[in-house]
Amino acid sequence: MAIILRLDRVMADRKISLNELAQRVGISNVNLSKIKTGKISAVRFSTLNAICDVLDCQPGDILEFQRDSNQ
């Protein structure tokens, strides 16, 4: 996958738990956990917006592009 999710790093920097972030964003712990671990294929912009709002960060702090090695 070329997009790497760094939500865990931003959460650690902000000292916020998965449960607290999920509650403040308004999504389930399970869905937030999937985002955090990268076990998703898409993120709604509304969800990304809410995460960035709560964590006071930019989308680029959470998402990182990495070229596939076989290209």
C-alpha cells in the first residue's frame, strides 16, 4: 500500500487514547482502530476532518505517501 497511516504517532504525541478520540470524533472504537492500524481502504473526508480537528493537526500529519518499491 502506498499510503501509510500515522494516526498512532499523532495520538501518542497528543497523549490521547483510542477511546477518547473515538468518542470525540463520533465513530466507533472498532472503526477508529481500523484506521489506526491501516486496515482500511478508504477514509471519509468528514471523518478525516473530525480527527484533524480533535487532534489539532493537518491531514499530512496522519497520511504519508510512500512509493511502491516495484515501480
